Amino acid sequence: AQSVTQPDIHITVSEGASLELRCNYSYGATPYLFWYVQSPGQGLQLLLKYFSGDTLVQGIKGFEAEFKRSQSSFNLRKPSVHWSDAAEYFCAVYSGAGSYQLTFGKGTKLSVIP
Amino acid sequence: DVKVTQSSRYLVKRTGEKVFLECVQDMDHENMFWYRQDPGLGLRLIYFSYDVKMKEKGDIPEGYSVSREKKERFSLILESASTNQTSMYLCASQTKWQGGFNTEAFFGQGTRLTVV
């Protein structure tokens, strides 16, 4: 069965600093990978997704992620963090037809220092 | 605009009560899901449905049941609420498998349920 690991429970960065959130997945075939963001008290919003092709994908709000098959990773990055980026971030994997479900990591909470 | 609506943002129920959480989507999606979210545990799948009247157990179905009588509506039922079911509940919908690209899940705003 597929699984997702987000090694960092909580990260604090200063506004304007760069950000990288780590995600490792376990899945035998080519995975379909997602990053979602959850602001306090809200549902989840899709930031970006990877299905195939270019391993560097661009998302909303200036985020990008890079798929590295050799490292089973799909890390999320942003060059300059804004205070409004403070939220919880979830990586997820979808194994494709017949499975239906997303498997989520446990999330990384991002705090931003002004 | 895509929309998944959960009937309540906050609910407080007593132990032993039967609780219904409702979710409606307006995207004509085949797949619908109920997740439970707890601090440090991420999102865990309770049940999902891939068609009307069809349901499958997820990772933590114990103490829950679901109903999908219409394509747009997916209900989560706590047969006899207990304090350990205090949590955030998230509903999601998704189109059926179409070769990959359109399989993102859309989430509702969540229902924070407190069982006292």
C-alpha cells in the first residue's frame, strides 16, 4: 500500500526567507502526487499536482514542487515566504485507477515570523 | 466554481446520540469521501463512495456508517457518538478516473464535531 511521510511536523521561517517542505512517498509504480494547504479552520486547497512529464511543477501562490523518483520525494518550495503562507501543508499520493483514495501525510505546520 | 458544502461548521453532540454529517457537491463527481482529521495524525479515510448506493470502507470505519442515495450527497453517520469521535471531519469529491489529470479531490470547509 502507498504511504506518505512528511518528516517535519512544524517549521518556522522568517518572512521573505525561502521555504522547502519535505515529502517522501512509498509506492511501486509512478505515483500521482499532490500538495494541499489548509488555513486555520478551513478545508484543504490544492496547491499543485504531478502526474507525469516535467518533474518540476508550478502551482498557485508562487509554490513549486520537484518530483525525484530516485529519492521517492516530492518536496514543496517557495523562494520568498509571505506571512499569509502560515498554514498546514499536506502531501498526498493517489495510486490511480481502481484505488480511488488519496493517502495523506501527517502534515507540516508552517509558522512565519514577521 | 467548484463547490463542496458541508452542512455544519461546528456541532456539539452528547454521547450516545446519532449524528448525521451532510456533504453536497455540485460538480457531478462520481467519487466522494469522508476523512477525519486529528492533530499529528493527518487525514484518515473513513469511508468513500464511487457511485450512488455504493460504499467502501476506508482505514477507520469503526463506529461510522455512510449513505449515498443521490449522486451529489454523501452522508456520514455516527450511530452512537462517543467522545473519541470528537474531531474535524472533511468531505471531498473527485471525478472518476480519466487517465490521471483530472483526479484532484475538492474539499469542503470541514465540520468540527465535539462530543460531550
